Amino acid sequence: MLPVTRPAVSLHLKVLKDARLVRDVAAGTRRIYQLDPDGLTVLRAYLDRLWAGALDRFAAAAEHAHQIETSADTSINTSRAANQPTSTTPTKEQSK
């Protein structure tokens, strides 16, 4: 038993039928519903385009953020290096 009323189920099935995601066949006083493969193919193509665009935009935004972060890290490291005193004591490798 479904936790919704029959009228609610009928309304949802009508919406799915209007969207061409299901089809129905009369069987006596009842209607038998099944998925409509053609409608699902159209829906799948739409979702694939939607997600492809969303993922492309996300990848571009992530790459842009990475470039900004890398640029900021490079400028911080460059300014730190410029502010550090230089050593006049030769290292072990320089004294050989």
C-alpha cells in the first residue's frame, strides 16, 4: 500500500503521462501504466546536456580558482624570499 491517496497517485501519473514519460493502457476499469522509452530517451538527452554544461562550467571555475590560488601563493613566496636576509656563510657544498 502506498502512503498517498489514489487521487494523488492519479494526479502524479497524469503529470508523467503529459510529460510523455509513461503511457497507459485500459484494462477493464483500471489503467495500466508503463514507462515510455521514447520519453525517457528525450529526458536522458536533456539531462546529459544539462549536466555536461554544468560540469564544464564547474571545471572552468575550479581551474580559474586554482590559477588565482597558485598566483597568490607564488607572489607570497616571492615577497617572503625578497624579505629574507641573504647568508654570507658558504654552505658545505660551496666550501668544497
